[in-house]
Amino acid sequence: MDGTAAASDEFEDRLARALGGIPNMTPAQGRKVSRFIRDNRLRSCLELGFAHGVGTAWIASAALGIGGQTTAIDLDAARTRAPRIEETLARVGLPPGAVEIHFEPTCYTWRLMKFLREGRASSFDFVYLDGAHSWFTDGFAFFLCERLLRPGGWLLFDDLDWTFGTSSIAGEERVLRMPQEERSTAQMRLVWDLLTKTGSGFDVLLEDGNWGFARRAAGRTPSVVVYRNRPLMRAALGAARRVKRRLTRSSAALSDAARP
């Protein structure tokens, strides 16, 4: 192991210890997303649904390490969590300006609208979607995230197979009022299968356990490559090489056709 890798492992170990006992992102998930951000140089990060801020701590620490910035959005109800996101970030030593935090009264899609209105389209390298877990909210959020991502940026879906009916909130009144079909359906899987896979906005899709990674396409008509349960970075790098070869061949064909 070289010095850089050893230092990275030591930093991740310290972060995992500092976040111990706080839900919801596990240390293994935190290490994976941290390395993904650093390896792909994803400097501008957006998190939708931060809860206690554990995922935020992993994402923001990785982004800050490469000179980046993180934005995190959740509902006003997150202000009453113990610990609060600000306390979690302080626990890992992140400076206050490392994360732009927004609390919304109804839904993070309203804040995403404001970002678009402020001219922040195509401004994020990485979006982590781990909020409502519902078709109604996240189906729309998907299209907004597509607008907010830079070409080549990544959208990460959490909990592809999560359902309201089997979750820790299954007994809450709002869940009990849902039709049985909505409670038993993995709604993030619907967003992944029906919107992400079938659209033209993403050229690489990676399924890694309960996570789905989608890369924002740079071209107008990308060819979609789907990987399931392969080592994440190997699949990502392999897909990137394939897309690059296709673009190179297309450019060569256009140049040949343009010759008299």
C-alpha cells in the first residue's frame, strides 16, 4: 500500500469512528462514496435528504479534500433530529462553510427549482438522492437533478429496493393511509427502471447492491451501458472507455463524410 492510500485509509477510519452510532449511512457505504467522489474528482456535490448528516460528512469531507463544496437539503423536520446535521459535521471537524445547508418546509424539489432559477443548471458534479423515496417526489426530482448535473456528472440513487411497508416508518399514520400498492412497491426502483434507464440523459448506469449510479451524458444520443453488481470503479472506468471509443469513432465518421 502506498503512502497516499495509507493516509486515505487512516482518514476514513477516523471519520468512521467519529460518526459511530449515528444513522443512516454505514461506514462501508461512506468509504465507497468518499472514494468515488475523490477518484472521479467530483468537486461540486449535492445531497437530497441528509437526516442527521452522516452521508453529508462523508461526501463533504471527500469534496473538501479535492477543493470542492457540498450542498445539502432536507425538510424543516431535520432541525429536530438528535444530533442535528451541524453537530455531526462539527464532530468530524468540518468547517461551517464546507456545506451549504437548506431546510425546506415541504419538499427539496422547491429548492431545486430555485437553483435553476438562480442559474445553477449544469453546476453539480455529483448528486446523492436519499430523501423521500417516493415516486411522486423523486420522479420529479430526477428530472431536476438531470438539469442540475454537468455532463459527465453522476447521480447516485440510494435504496433502490426500499419500500414504505417494510421500513422503520411502516407504522406511521401517513404510511398507513397509503394504498397497499404504494406501500409495497419499491418506488425508487420505478424511478431507476422507468425514467433513468429509458431516457437519453445518462450514458452509464451502474447497479451496486441497493445503489444505482447514473452518469450524465455528454452527447445528444448516448448509448446506455448497464452494469449490475460489478466492482464499482472498474465498471465505471470500463464504461467510460467504451463511451470514449464510441465518440471517437463517431467523430472520425463525421470527418470522413465531410471530406469532398
